Amino acid sequence: MNSQENVTVSSLDFSKLGGLVSVIVQDYETKDVLMFAHANREAVERSLREGLAYFYSRSRGRLWLKGETSGNYMKIIDILVDCDGDAVIYLVSPQGPACHKGTRTCFTRVLRLETV
């Protein structure tokens, strides 16, 4: 990995998605991509402060802690920021399945071209 620059939450660009940044969630050990979500400033700050993955639910219009109902928490190991500051990667240690359908990852389907 290239050398990394330390940044703060204030360097994130929440303006492009109406107050949100895109969040890719990746297993710290296996490097598997587990899920995709969004976070507002409060979600990112709480994730850093509490060490658990917080997101912002666009459908429910509120902050949510991954695992708050299922018990499948995700411990934050690190948070990486992309070059534009509008997307982050939560590197996590998952404490259970990431997907609400009970699978380890939300990415279980392979997209193919349709044949006629």
C-alpha cells in the first residue's frame, strides 16, 4: 500500500450526496467487500469515536448502528478516505453476517449480459 496521509472528518466532502459520503465496508483480514452504505458526518464521527460501524439510512432517514437489532456488529479497525474525500472504506472485523439476508457479504450475485 502507498504511504497514507492522515486526515480528519472535516476534510470529507459531504456535499455531493446531500450530506452523505459513500461507504464501502471491507473485512480487514480477508479483504472481502461486505457491503455498501452511506454515512453522514455524525455516523463517521461515531464510528471513529466508538469503534463500531455507524451508517445513515436514506430509507429510514436516520443514523443506524450495524448490529443494533441483529447483534452482528462490525468493529472498526480503520477508515480509509478516497482522493476526492467523498467515499470511505470502513475496514472492519465483522461479528457476524454483514447482509440482512444472513449472508457473510451483500455481494453474492454475479451480473451477466442477457442473451437473446
